Amino acid sequence: MWDTFYLNTSTTDNLGIGLFKYGLSPEVRFITTNSTLAQILGYSSKEEIIWLKLDNLFFKNEDKDRFYEIVRSQGKVNFFEVMLRSKSEDPIWVAITASLVKEGWNKEYLEGIVEDISNHKKMEEELSLERDYMQGLLDHIPDAIYFKDLKNRIIKVNKFYAEGMKLPQGQIVGKSDFDFFPKEQAEKMFADDNYVLTTGKPIIGKIERTILPNGSWNQVITTKIPMYDKEGKVIGTMGVTRDMTVYANLERERMSMLINTLDVLGRALEQRDPYTFSHTRNVATIAEKIARTLGWDENRLLGMRLAGELHDLGKISIPLDILNKPGRLSDLEYGLVQEHVQNCYNLIKDMAFPFPLADIVYQHHERIDGSGYPNRLKDDKILPEARILAVSDVLESMTSFRPYREALGLDMAQAELKDGSGSRYEPRIVEAAIKLIQENGGKEFWTDASTQ
């Protein structure tokens, strides 16, 4: 039937795939083929290949041996990808599908098809080269790069990520952050991944402290972006995390030096005017606790604390007989006292801080209704830290003894804040301060006694 079909039907020459019947015994040769097989092998007609030996067409002997091993053991071979030798001796990628047929006790042949997969293999090679290029590129980037699926499981990482984890990539892929990081930390990472997946929006430049599997801490900056398929559907996330530990340590050292310098100025103020120094320390504590109640992070709390400790540093240039004068100050004297915000601003404005410290101090006597000084700023024109300082400053000043007056008491201080809430002071900050007082049993929450 095959002989008749191959030899008498022109349809087989127009199928686009090579057809063959190849004898294995007693004759070892092509019994019949179609023209397409000849074209695949680079011949002009099927008559040219009828006497070729199949064994000689395999470009590599090991491929030939494997082909026959499968045929003999399984009786067939399915889509066997292999390089065959063309008429010009060049390799051609084909896929052979064939069955072993036996007739009688000694007749044996192969019956099957040959598909030209040269273009497919070329595309595979190009894709492989592209993948290798991309992987090489990723592996030479000194940042941890990782890809996750819709369930936030890691599907690919670069060399830097694996080295940071001190694990081979095979032990990372398929797992999640919960397999490598403490639960609380992994939950935050998981939440960030889900945000990117559900909103399609990236998270750019998030600063985090992470604990590594070896127990050491590092500081990193992370960017996460959504990955899309051809239809624009989100299929996962890509993350890039840069280790900023060395830089963060340098910044911490630089910040420590700056703080030490300011501490020297603070101690100079303490020796000159102990009342003002005590006031600034208390204001710093009040401001920090209010900011913490509002949910600020540690970096912002540090800025708040520093601003509180420095907000009256400018008074170091004001004569003590004015600062501690009993009774009412003259307009001239009051004008000199008001200059302390400008004096402090001038002292610290050229110091590089990761927060607007000089501006915070400069604005701490502003009021949200525009009644403050020096620039009569209103509402959001006043920095949040300065608005907290305004409340903290009033609360501490009214409850503290001064050489020129007795302490006015906590009740009067609360009354002032409540009366000015929404006009002079921001209501949310006033509420936070009152809440802290109530939680401390209606007593000052910033004195040594209250913190013991």
C-alpha cells in the first residue's frame, strides 16, 4: 500500500513534509520517498536520494545510535530532533517520526515522516542566545534582581541575589520570602508584592532594613514593578534591591558627627542658660512622642527629636537679662527674642541633613491661622514637624517654672491647646498630645518621673 501511495499519488509531493519507507533488511535502502524529503535534504529530485543510506545522513554518530536504540527498544520514535547531512554536507535540523514495521521472519523497514525544523531551531537558538545574554547581563549587575509569579513565588534570580542568600539558585526558585526572612519582614514584602500585582503600580526606591539568613542586618533600597503578558495582563513582579549598608553606615557616621557637633552647642547653651536647655530637651521628648503616636517612621522621628533639641539654640546669642527678665518685655526686647529662630536657622542651615531641619526650626513659632512669626505662614505652608513643635513648645513652656514666673500648670496648658485647636494649632496634633496626657493618668508624660 505504501509503495503504491508514494509512487502513484502526486499529493504526497505537496504535503510540505518528507515521507519515507526505508528498508532495514534484507535490503538496506530507501524503498520510496516523496519529493519534499529530497528538497529538505537539498536534492533536486527524489530519485537522487533513493539509494542513499540513512545511516550516512546522520550528522553525528551518537545521534544515529540513539535513534536506532529508541526504535529498537520502543518500536517507534516520535519527533526525534536531529541534524541530518544535506547534499552540500551542511547540517539540517529535522524531526523524524517513524515506526518499525516487520513482515514475515526477515523483512523489516521504517515507515515515517521528516519535518524541516531549521527555522524553529534557528528561532530557538536566537531565543537561547537572547536568554543567555539577558542572564549574563542580570548576573553582572551588582544588585539583587528577582522575578515572582502571581503567588509571589520566586521564579528567577540573578547571581548577586543567590550570592547574597548564600544559596544556589535551585534552592531559591519556587520559594517565597517567608522561606528566607522573619515572618514580620516577609509579610511586609508580601504586601508590597500584592500591591504591585493588584494595582499595576510600581514601588520605587523603598528604603528597608532586612535581616539575612545568616542573622546580619543590611539596609537596602528596593524597586518593584509589574510584569505583563502580550495581552497586557499582569503575570508577576520584578524586583531590584540594592544593598545600601555601606552607604547607610557612612551616613550614620556622618550624622553622628553632626549630632555631636550640635551636642557641643547644646551643652554651651546648658551652661549659659540651664532653663532653656531643660526646655529644649523636654520639647524634644514631647515632640517625638506625639510624632510616634501619629505613626511616623524611625528616620522621621530622629529628625523630629533633633528639631526639638535645637529649636531654641538661637537663644544663645540673646542677652540673659532679656531671656530671664521678670515682667513684660518691651517691643524692642520682644523683637530680639523673636530673632532666635533666625539665629538658629543661620547656625544650622549649611549642615546637610536628610530632613529639612533648619526650616523646621525656623517655622516652630508659626501658627496655622497666620498669626505666628517670622513669616506669618498658614496651614500646609508650615512643615508638619514645625506644627508639632508649636504644640510641644506651648505645652512645655506653660507647665515649667521660669525665673520670671511660676509654672502655669497642665490644666491651663491643655486649655490653651484646646482653645487654639483649629486656629493656632493643628487639631490632630492637639488631640495626640491630650491623648498622651490622659494615657499617663492626667500627668505630664515627658518628665523623668513619668518615664520611670
